[in-house]
Amino acid sequence: MTEVAIDETLEAARQRLARALDAAGRHPRAAELLAVSKTKPATLIRAAYASGQRAFGENYLQEALDKQQALADLDDIVWHFIGPLQSNKTRQVAEHFAWVHSVDRDKIARRLSEQRPEQLPPLNICLQVNISDEPTKAGVRLADLPALAEAVMALPRLQLRGLMAIPAPCDDPQHQRVPFARLREALEELKTRHPEAPLDTLSMGMSDDLEAAVAEGATQVRLGTAIFGQRPPRD
Ligand SMILES: *Cc1c(COP(=O)(O)O)cnc(C)c1O
């Protein structure tokens, strides 16, 4: 995809999000667009930035660090780490990102907190929930969520903001809403248990299920393909 087209796909994505919010009876700014730029070159991120986009999501650490270096002059970009996170990668994530959406265990959270540089604000965290309870999938199980949330809230250099999920793919818009509703309810339960905590984030909805996620209260939608085009197959 060329840089000129990014202008158009980004505008189309904004309009799609605005329509979804309107259809759900929600405020026009109730959800933020996160541009998922994994596998895409820094030049396309720069083009999206020039069109006003500030929040970008990356999945693969080394690739993300390379692009951050190439884009170091864009100092108000907000980088979100949304991919699987192993403990040997936590230091660089803690140093180079503002958000992590994929925390699903205690050990990773503790390392991120210990490694978050003092001069930076606390690292914003979403806990990734295995919302479809698939045995092989990443994410904490709903049953284990309250304990993990409490552990993360106790860590000094992290700010628990909410929950993230990647439901199993599904073509039927009505069925798409089921796991998103479950995630919304899980966040509501956490808020009830911890009324003082700033739990304001539901990171859910991608190119194929944005409308269903927004209908269930998404506050950050993560769009890759819809903005940057198809990615090469991976793995
Ligand atoms: C790749 C990815 C996305 C974007 O998916 P699209 O279907 O391309 O919009 C969103 N969230 C996560 C966690 C991803 O890995």
C-alpha cells in the first residue's frame, strides 16, 4: 500500500469507527483507533502519522524497536505493545512502550514493573483474557482474572487500565458480540471490586469485528488490515 492510500484507508477507518459508535448510541470519542502496524514499514507509519494518527500497535519486539528508531523524530507517537510477551523481552518493552495489552501472568507483570524506567510515567497495562477459553490460546482464564488483576494493581510502576481479548474468528455479527460482552462484564466486575481503580479500557475489535466490539463497549479498537492492507502470512 502506498503512502497516499494510507490517507484514504485511515479516513475510512475513522468513519467506520464513528458510524459504529453512533449506531451504538455512544459518544463520538468514546473509542480510540489503534493502528496496528506489525510487518509494515516505518514509511507507512510515518504516512499515517502525517494523517493525524498517533497510537500504533506492534507485536514483534525487534521489528518494533527498529521502526521506533527510524521514527524517533515523531516524539508524540504512542506505542502499544500488543503481541505475545516472553520474560526475556520485558525490559525493552518496559523501556520503549507506553502501553502493553498482552499481560497474562504475574511474572511478566512483576518484571515490567521492576524494569519500567523511573523517569517515565507508569506503564499502562491491559490484561489479555482468554475469552473463548481455548486451551492453546494466550490470555488469563476468566477464573484467574481477579487474582491477576489484584497482583498487577499492587505493582508500583504499572497502571492497570483494563482488559484485552482476541476472540476466536467468527463471521456472524451477532455471535461476534458474545465474547465481547463477556469481556465487558469481566471489566464491570473488576470495577465493582475496585471502585477506586482507573479501569477505563476495553481493548477489543479488529478489522473483521470492529462493529460488534464497539456495540459492546470497546474503548480501543486495534485495526491493522483495514488501515495498512493485507499482511504476508506468518508462521
Ligand atoms: C494483528 C493484530 C491486530 C490487527 O488485526 P487486523 O485483523 O489486521 O485488523 C489486532 N490485535 C492484535 C493483538 C493483533 O495481533
